[in-house]
Amino acid sequence: MTESHRMIEIAPGDPESAEPYSNLLPVVELLLAHGNHFVPGREGFIVDPRGGAACELELPLDFDLLAAEVTFPQTVDARPDRDGILDHATWCLISGPGERTSRIVMPKRVD
């Protein structure tokens, strides 16, 4: 008899919580356990005083691992094409390098 696989169920974030990112901590822990790392000097979730928080990881997010291990509520947008996971209820973000690159706005070249 085989043991059934239990998925990690992520609850919707609570914007009123002192740690609105706490629902995403199991995702970060899973990614770290499988070889990802925090960006140096940016360990954990960094809270933005304007709202939300971001956790920046050094390597691209492993969406194959996440699909096999995690279920997200509708409020959480896990986007492999953007290398990021955003909880729209709390504006808390898990960011891979591809997500940060997509935020860079290059100035218009003037020749």
C-alpha cells in the first residue's frame, strides 16, 4: 500500500496580519530546501512601508516543484513566465531573478 501524497495548501493572505506574508512562508521554505537561496542582504520578506512585502531569491523559482507540491488559492498568482508569486490580497511577492529583471525599465536611447 502506498502513502498518498499530501500537497501543501496555501491559505489566502491576511492583509490585517502583522506578518501578511506568513501564508507564503511554506513556499519559501520548500524552495530553500530544494537549493534556492535568498539574495544576499535580503533574507526573508522585506516589508515595504507603503504596503506589501517581497522575498527575493537568487535562482529562478522551480515551478515544476511547486506544481507537484503546492496548491495556491485564487488570490495567489504563481507565474512561471514572470518568475514570481504574488498574493493579490496582501501584495506580498516571492521574486526570482526573472521577475526582478521584468521590473527594470530601461531609459529610451537617444542617439
